[in-house]
Amino acid sequence: MKTKALLLATFLAASAPFGAYAHDHDKDMIKSLNLKGDKADQVEDVMKRYHDQAEKIKDTAKDQLGDLRDQKDEQLKALLSDAEYKRYESMKDAKKEMKEDWAEKCGKDKDGKWLGLGE
């Protein structure tokens, strides 16, 4: 029984990045495990709750990071002169552009996540 639980936990952790296809993957896994009736419904409910909660956490984290970024910018504007802040922004923009160019060449998105495209 512990092996099944471990396999299920491993699958859930591995499938987390595939949120868009999670529902289909969950159903496929339930079929692969030959789960029927109440047990299949319970496993599906657990997985659905997990995916729902994970999305809420991601949304909350994005909002918090945005607020933190705004706070950082306000503090830097207060500390730096106008010329220093403009240099800071241009360096930040150059770094972002370089990261996007690198990601395009490597088949990664702007956040450095692998897209599975060319090399």
C-alpha cells in the first residue's frame, strides 16, 4: 500500500508543471492503476483539489511578487538620483533583452523554463 501511495505522490509531483493537461493525465493515471468506483472518484477528487489549490497559490505568489517588485522600485527611486535610476532601468532592460535573446536561442521562455524546442 505504501508503494502505491509513493507512486501516486511521485506522479503528482512530476505532473504539476503540466497543469493545462492535468485533468486528462489524472484520468489516464486512474485508468492505468485500474481504479474503479469510489476509490477512482476519491483519487480524482484529491487530484482536483491539489490542482485547484496549486493554481490559487501560484496566483497569490504572482500578486505578492508584483507588490514586492513595486515596493523595490519605489525604494530605489527614493534612494537614487534621477540619472542613477535611469541607468539602473536601462541596465535592467538590457539584461531582460539579453535573457530573452538567450532563451530564444536555447528554446527556453523568458523565465528560463525549457520549452522543448530547438537546441
